[in-house]
Amino acid sequence: MLHFDVETNLEKILILANAKEVENYRFKDFLKLRNSDVLDAEVLILNNSITPQIDCTTCGNCCKSLMINVSEQEADTLANHLNLTRSDFDEQNLEKGGTMVVMNAIPCNFLANNSCSVYQHRFEGCREFPAMHLPDFNKRLFTTFMHYGRCPIIFNVVEGLKAVTGFV
Ligand code: SF4
Ligand code: SF4
């Protein structure tokens, strides 16, 4: 397994993200030309090395900016866990627009002291983020780079990718 020294200081990551803004525009264009399967394999190797070194339960930074979709089943499970009726749970936490149901607050209502208070019952969207383990990385460049300055996993994977691909 590859080993990278990871950066987890959120303030430092934000400063670096601002400093690397132009470089990252160029890197995004560079990645668009890379073979998708090769890129997915590179991201997966980096992700497998970096993610175990980062503790999401004490970071919670994505919970301050993500808009989370909530399914009926997820709402049922969490309402049950919180001993709330579905109507109380919905009133307190959900925004409904057509078929879209999302959490009604950013930062998320369940974030407490930078930690998820319902971690075992968090939503699929929370579990999936930042999706570095999923295929078609090059189709998610916009959202990935949108969160580059906020998510230590994304920051470190992208920086590792710059080295692995020979971009820097
Ligand atoms: S449910 Fe938990 S993990 Fe998901 S956004 Fe809210 S605080 Fe974060
Ligand atoms: S996914 Fe990223 S931003 Fe969210 S808690 Fe984990 S390291 Fe922090």
C-alpha cells in the first residue's frame, strides 16, 4: 500500500486551496484527458492509503456545506432512532420540493461539536461522500474540486494524484 503523509489541518488546507486555485484549474483540464479506467485505479489506490489516516468522526467539515438528500426509509430509520414521529422529524429537519427531499439546514442539524450525532444512522449521501471509491472519477471533477478546500480526503487524494500522474 502507498503511504502519504496527509494534511488534516483544515485552516491550512483552505489556505493551500486558495493558493493552488489556478494550478487546480489546469489539473482539472489535465485529468479530463486521462483514461478514465486508469484514473479510477489511481484514485482508488490513493484513497485506500489516505482515508484510513483521516478520522471523519472528528472532522465533520463536509457536514457544514453538503446538501444531503434524504430517502423515505432513511427518514423513517432516523425518526425511529430519535424517538420522534415522522411528522415531527420532517418538520424539524426536512425540506420537501416535488420529489426532492433534503435536510433543511446547512450546517446539518445533526452536527454537534464537529461530529455527527447520528453517525450510525447517517444518510447514504453522507456515507458515500467524498466518493473517491466510486468509478467515473472524471465525471465528478466539478463537485470534487468544489470540496477540495474543505475535505481533507479530497485534498490529499488530489495532491497525491498530481504526483502519481506526473502533473507536478
Ligand atoms: S447526518 Fe451526520 S454525517 Fe450526515 S451531514 Fe448530518 S452531521 Fe454530517
Ligand atoms: S468526508 Fe472529508 S470533510 Fe467530511 S468528515 Fe471526512 S474528511 Fe472531513
